[in-house]
Amino acid sequence: MSKKPSKSAEKSVPRLYTLEVLFFNGPVSGEFMQANPKISRTIQVRGDQTFDELADAINRAFDLDDDHLYTFYFPQKSGRRNGEELEELDAPISSLNLQVGSLLRYHFDFGDDWKYNIKVKVVGEPDAKGKYPKVIQKVGESPLQYGDDDEDDWDDEDDDSDEDMPEGAAADVSLLIGEMHLKEGEYAKAVEAFTRAIEANPAAADEYEGRSRAYRALADEDERKAKELRAGPS
């Protein structure tokens, strides 16, 4: 009679997580975002691999120089306290018990603030011969981490170099990101992007805040309808 595998043996088999990593925020131009309305990489990683290994895979997938600090944390509506950081990046990914639909955010280079939303798309079994982490899909071009090589050397600019960056440019980028999320029905992300636009350009607060309120109302309405559908006929 064959012996049943023990529970501990069953638990030792790692799960395979398929993650959609979506560019959320960073020092990119509005023109670049118009040309690349969605920038994402789908990455597969085993549950016994660490968040440090996942960070390295994300950096390589988006052509980022990994010589910077980084962290993972939980964004809004993730079921965790907003902004709660992972304390042990050398912990295995399975330690979080992530499920399909779970959300994380990756924050890289605390100076330039590159941020990526991570959504668990599939949880399954790894290929015994597969090498992980690995990228299985790419959408959009990776933004240049240090800007366009054809641009003037910022170190040679005088103290008035800030004039080269139009006031509100960062807000406009957040505005475009918000529009992108809106088109995909991701209202909560749209609200967050417009909130960043307000922070970046307080002079345009009335315009952006008005849009943010409108999108929040749409999100609330969608959530109300979803609850009604889940509840079923009364």
C-alpha cells in the first residue's frame, strides 16, 4: 500500500503566484504616458521565493537600476491597514497567504518615488522544470529611470533649472494616470491618482478635487450595485 504524503510534505510544495505589476507613479512625462497608457509586467514567482527576489524581478522587468532602497506595502482596500509595510523582505511570499485579487504596492527609490501596483491574478502549481521568477507578459515601454539621455545634463544647470519643469507637470502626469485607471473602471486608483495631482499642484486643487469627488461618487455607486448583486433577489 502506498503511503500518503504527510501534511508537512504537502505544505512543502510551493504555490506559483502570477502577479500583474502595473506602473502607478514615477518621474515620467505626460507625453510618455500618452504613448504608453498602460505599463505592466506579468511575473510568476514561487511561494518559497522571497520578497527580495520579487523586487529584483520587478526591477529587471522594468529596467531599473537596483542600487536603491525599496519596500512593499498594502494600498487602500487591500484588507490591511493602509501604508502597512512588510517588515521582513527576506520572508517567503507564501508567508502572506495571498489570494487571487490580493493587492500590494512596490515602492522603489524613495527619492524618485517609483511605485507599482501588484495584483495577484492566479495562484497555482509551478512547473517542476520552470525557472522563477519569470516575466510572461509585457505591456508598454519601460520609463527611463534617469530621464532621456538626449536631455541636458542637470548637473550643468544653474539654480534656475526648476524653470525647465513647468509648474504642475507632476500633477498632469498623475492626471493622465487617473484617466487611465478611470477608463479601466478602476475608480479607487483614479481617486488616488487625482489626490496625488492635488498634492503636486495645489493651485489646481479645485479642478482636480472636483474630478476626484466625481470619480469617488462613481466608485461608491459601483460598490453599492456590487453589494446588491452579491445579495441576490430579496
